[in-house]
Amino acid sequence: MADIDFPDDLIELERSAWTEIQRGELTLDTAQAVQARITEFAREAELSRLDVETGLKKLVRHPEPEAEGA
């Protein structure tokens, strides 16, 4: 899967969902908003919806550590 340039609004939606998940408070509205935006972005970018969702979750939930001295 190639690096995907995710739009800021999609990243923020996923961050909100991840915060709610960690608190045990994920709402249906939040989950639906994230899924709808993932689908929309995948269509716009002509990418697999699965690749978009997987890459987004990796970005938000398992960010790469920053390089030392950067």
C-alpha cells in the first residue's frame, strides 16, 4: 500500500473516533461520519476503500516515531 495523503478533516474524524473508542464512548454518529468520509475520500482519490481505512487507522493509532534530531 502506497503512502496516502489524507486530508486533515479525515484525520481529525478518525482521531475523534479513536479517542471515543479508548474511552468506551464511541457513538454511532461518529462511526458513521468516519465511514462516510473514508468512502468519499476513497472515491475521490480513486483508491481502495480498504486501503484508505487501513492506512488511516495505522496513521492515527500507530504513528511512526519521530526521528531523533529532527
